[in-house]
Amino acid sequence: MYIEDILRSIGQYKGELTEWGKIRKLFLSPDSYKRIRRYQWTGQVEDKNDREKRERRNFANLVNYLVKQGFVEKQEKKGIKLLRLTKSGKERLGKSICHQYQAKPSDKTIIVIFDIPEKFKHKRNWLRQRLVEMDFKKVQNSVWMARVKLPSEFINDLRNLKMLSYVEIFSAQKIGTLV
């Protein structure tokens, strides 16, 4: 979960008051990586109630952090918790790279392969999120493909993040077994 993702989600509501629950639902996934790892280490399956409590607590902690940083204001109207993006939150959002890329359909298949070092894990996660947004399908963890034309803003953002040396992008006219 990225700060920019939450700020962008609030920003989608034009920075107006946004229901806390709407934003939280965007970031609570039922099959999180941490849950799987916890099972691998402890052998215990976390029941649904425990997971929901933990995820709500984590989300509340992140929102409190955003409030302390001055990016978000909390308000309450008629018993509903609301969030509003502040001026500094809008500035932070403006400085971050969080475009909504519009990938157009194409006849050619684009294959994106990357090998990003562990120390740049946040950049790797950013890349995966953007590929999903552009309707890429995962072939393997670091191999993704789709029949789209990549937006130039996406390539520019890869360059600005200094990720181009870790990413290979191929174009294929035919896919499948070549016989």
C-alpha cells in the first residue's frame, strides 16, 4: 500500500470529503502476501475476523500517519468518517509519479520482462501495479504481457525512476507455439 495510492484515491473524489470505508475497501485484499507468509512460518491459518481486524488497524494507522504528516484531514458528518486531501497532500500527489495510464488496444503483443533488485522493491511493486492497471496479464512474477500500445508517459516514468536498465520491453506479432 503506497501513500500516493491512497492520496490518489482520495483525489479521485476531487479532494472533497470521501467516505473512509470507500477508500479502505480499495486497499484490503483477501489474499495478501503477508497472510500467506505468516502461514508458512507459523503453520497457523488466520481466520477472517483476525485478518479483518488487523487490516483495519493497519489502514487506520496509515491514515493517522497521513493526518500527522498533514496530507489528509479527518472529519465526521452524521456518524460517517470522512477524509479530505489537504493542500500539502495535493502537492505531494503532484510530485509523485502516479499517472493513470491509458493503454490503447493493439494488434501486437507487448511483453514486459524485468529483473529489479530487492533494494528497489518499492519500484518493482509500482511497476507491477501499473502493468495491472494497463490490463497486462502475469505470465511469471517478472514477465507480463498484453495486446496494448504502451503510453509514452509510462516509458518516461520508467526513465525518471531510473528503471529502464532493469526492464526489457518486447513486441511480438504472433504468440503461441511456432510450428
